Amino acid sequence: MFNVNLYIDPSVMTYMIQAIAGIVIAAGAVVAVFVRKAKKKVSDKLGIDENRNKEVESDDILSEDKTEA
């Protein structure tokens, strides 16, 4: 058969770890986006309003003009 000697440099292993971590993080982000879209579609189909019980603050800015002429 074949007699093969392999040598893997330690820096190659760090690149492999970084590549695997990047793939896992990217896949997690893609899954999160699809889950959020699916949840929104299901909520729309069922007529569920996720902001129903939330308080909304007004964007009014009140100021008192105290300039004297």
C-alpha cells in the first residue's frame, strides 16, 4: 500500500478553528433570520400583535423659552 507521512503545522489548525467558528456563527445568523421571519408570518396569519400590551412614549419635546427681551 501507500506509506504517507503527514505534518500539520500548528498555524493551520488555528486557521481551521477560525474557519469552523466563522461557519458556525454565519449559520447561526442565517437560522436566526429565518426563525424571525417564520415567527412574523405565523403571528400575521394568527392575527397576533406582539406590540399589543406595550406602552408607547410620545416623541414630543417640551421646552420653556425663558428669554427676556
